[in-house]
Amino acid sequence: YNLQAGKYTFSAYAKGVGLARVGWAKVDAEGVIDSHSYKYGDDATPAGEDWTKRSVEFVLESTTTVVLIIAAWGETESGKFFYADDAELVTEDGGISAE
């Protein structure tokens, strides 16, 4: 997404195996993710059996292209899965840029 300057909250619900986290990273003009820009929310607990909301807040100082991330870390057992649902990006002063 090409986002205008502003404060954003990205969130999603997760359950299942692994440590569930949400985050974001900057993308350059060629469409390559800047490997030094990954930012994740502080909550890195196991997803578990119940839906749990994960979120990360971030501020962009200028129009920036970003990728939004929902990730699970850790070992998985055969036949067990990680689920994510209801991802949402919210802002009151930013938005999608036409640039």
C-alpha cells in the first residue's frame, strides 16, 4: 500500500500454533522490501485455541509504500495450523495515497 503521512494501527485476529505477530515494512520504488525496516507489535505470545487480537501502531512522516504482515513463528506439528482473520488498517489522519 502507498500510504500518506499519518498515524496507523494495523490489527488482525489469530489462533492456532506458533507465536502470532502483526507488523509492517517499507517497500522501495522497485517493489523490494527494505530488510532493515521490519516493525512488529510487542505481543509475541502463542496464538492458542481462542481468537486473540494482535496490533501494531506506526507513524509515517511522509508518503511511504508499505507491506502489512501477519506472521507465525515457531515449530508446528503435522496437521496443526495457524489462522488469521479480520485484518484491519485504521487511520484518522492518513490514508491511501494516489501518488
